[in-house]
Amino acid sequence: MPEQQRIIQDIEHRFTSLQIGVDMARKVTASDNDNADSILPEIETSGRQLLRVEKQAKRDKTLNQKHHQKFLDSLLEKLNREILIRLEEKLEDTELLYSKILGVNENLPDVLDVMAVRASSIGRIEPLVATIPWLNADLVKMINMPRYRRTDKQGKVIPVDSLRVALSFMGIENLKMVIPALAFRRWTPQITDPFPNIKTRLWEHSIGTALSCKKIAEIVELDGGQAFTLGMLHDIGKIVLVRLYFRLFDEVQRDAIAEAHAATMRDEHSALAELQPSGEFLKEILGKHGLAISSRLIERMDLRRVFISPAMHEVADNKPVAEMSDLAKVAAQGSAYSKYRMLKTYRLINMEEAKSYLKGFQMPPGALATLKVTDLKRLNLSFEE
């Protein structure tokens, strides 16, 4: 395998680990130099060597713990095999993933489409947004936040309680970013214990990708709004997989506990209750299915004015960057840059790796300099006075 391709694979693997947890990503990053299994000298306790009986008790306890952990690992492996069977069955049903697991409102694609029309207006957008209660409420709530609220000539805050006013204050160009971002927030799972930061990392990467895509698109003279939407939605497959995995884990664990109880297998019954979701298993399915599921879900949206589905297909198919269409290339570049920035934040990539990794995505002239000074953590909205 060529060196650059190997580095790209390593970085992608490292990044998927980061989305689950920093500790997992650090282990992956340091795996080549891992000396964790080296034998440490016996530690003295209270200034004396452990007595022989204490040493033996410690060894026995360690052996018992290892035996119990081995038993837990074998049960978890059985659970994951059953989860995989049920997962792959559900992944075949695009409508289930779209409507039930992700929960896309039937009118949301129409909202995205109408904003992409040149002759779009608040009057055309409002009736569609009004049919989506959560979006209506979130937009009004957002425009009343200290960062965005308006004041009158006397400096008094102008409270907004109407959707029409909220949309007018926001403006169409801002709405092209705000609505896809609010949708992504809405779909993101809230409870992912024992990996509580998955939702944060999914958001960080998607908003970072969307903002990077918008900047790169503007540099190469493509539609920034469509590039932003593609960047924002490119990882929705991972949202579906995370939701499904935790749901199926609970379901399969519950079934296994019931079976063990019925068969009076006390040890197994007790051990099954100790099991927690597997980060390694989750990482594997995210890497294997994430982009392909995103592509199918975006295709299911049946967007008529936001032409992002073909580009998402190319990204999901892992088409060589040199052979990609312009928009697909922007999506790949934006995603790669967002991954680099996040890995850099957690000190999980060095400069040599970063240079080689980004070089593989053929970033357009001036893009890296522009992105370096771009805030990729929040929407950069601009309002007319």
C-alpha cells in the first residue's frame, strides 16, 4: 500500500475512534509504541514488602478478575453477533431508517429546496416551516438568544414570538445554514452512555465539515449554500447507526437476561447485567456503514433543487479525489479538514501526518490559509442592520 494511502487510512481510523472517545483514539494513536503490557516491579506498601500471604491473595484476586473478565468478554461477543444480525436486517430498510430511526419530517426536504430557489422569499418559506413544530419553536428560540436578538433605537430588546418575524430577522442566506444545522441537532442522540461524548463529536465534525465546505466552495466558485448542506448532512448515517446500536444493545441484552433467567443460569444472568455497549464494535460499524447510509438517506430526501445526492454517492463510494465531480471533491476536502482540526485539538495528529493526509485531498490554492483562520465551531451568521 502506498505510504500516503496508509496515512489516510490510519487518520480515518483514528478519527472514528475519536468520535467514540478520546481515550480510545489515544490508544489507537499510540498502538505502535504501546508498552502497556510491560511488567512493572512489585510496589512496596507502607514502606515494606508485601507479605507472602498478601502476595498470594493479590495473585488469586487478579486471576479471578481475569477469569471473570474473560467470561464477560465471551458473553459480549455473543451479544454483538446477535446485534449484528438484527442491525444488518434493519439497515436494508431505508424507509425505517429515514422515517423512524432518524425521524425526518416529510416537509423538511421541501424547506431545503425552496431556500435554494433564486426567487425564494420568506413568504414562500414560512408556510412550510410552520408545518414542522420543532423547527418553528427552535427558530423562534434561536432568534431570541442574546447573540442574535435585535434591539430598538433605545437599546431595548425586541422580543420575537412569531415565526414570520423570526424568519425575517434571520434572513434567507442565514437560514440556508441554520435550518440544516438545527435538523442535525434535532436528530443527534442525547443518551449514548458509556460514551457520552459521541453526540458532541458528531456535531463538531458535521458543523466543521459544513463550514469548511462552504469556504472551499466559495473559493472554487460553487454554491456555498449547497456545499454547506452537503457537509452538514454527510454524517447522518452515523447518527442512525449510533441510535440503532444502542437501541439494539438494550433489546438483545434484555432478551439474553430473560433467557438466562428462564434457564436458571445464575452466573450468566448476573454477568449479562454487567455488560455495557462495545466501543470497538460501534467503531467498526460506523466505519463500515456510515457514509453509505448517509448516501441512501440523502437520496431518500428526494431533493429537487439542492443537488447534493450524486456528490454524496461519490464520497460514499470512496471515489479517488482526482476523479470526483467538483461538489463531491469539496465534500471530501471539507470533511478531511474538519477531521484534521479535531485531531489537532486533541493532539492526535502530528504535522508530518497532517501534511501528507491533506495533500491526498488536493486542496485548492488558498483554501488551507483561509480555513486556518476560520471558526469551525459555530455558525458565522451575518445580519443586516
